[in-house]
Amino acid sequence: MKEGVWEQYATELGSRLRQARAVRGLSQERIAHEAGLAAFTYQKLEKGESRPGAPANPTLRTLVSLAAVLDVSLADLLPDIPDALTE
């Protein structure tokens, strides 16, 4: 898997989280609390990273929880998978 492509994918996921949160009009802290995450963890997901220099890689449980809290489908949160990620 190519790291640059994965970083772009994680960044797009973060952007979709941010957009869905804005639609709901909720703070990062509120979304994190309702999803059972630390606020810092959620903030990093919105930035597309898990730690400095490393792309986000949330668990399926985290993604499903966030989709439920944000009242969107998991498919709405996940960007299309670029061909380069499946090579």
C-alpha cells in the first residue's frame, strides 16, 4: 500500500467527519463523548492522523460509532477507495 495515497484517504475521511459534524452543529468534544472516544482522538481523526506523521487508521467500531452519532451511513463517511490502495 502506498503511504501517500493512504494519507490522502485518511485526510478525506477527516474532512467528511468535519463536514458531518458541522451539519449537526456539534463540537468535537460532544461527538467524541457520544462516540466513546477521547476528544484528542477525535480531533486527530478529523486531521486525518493518528500521531504526527502517521495517517489515521480508526477501527471499524470507531467508524460505526461515529456514523451513528453523526446520523450518517458508514458509506457517507468513507471516501471512495482509490485503485492505488488495492494494488
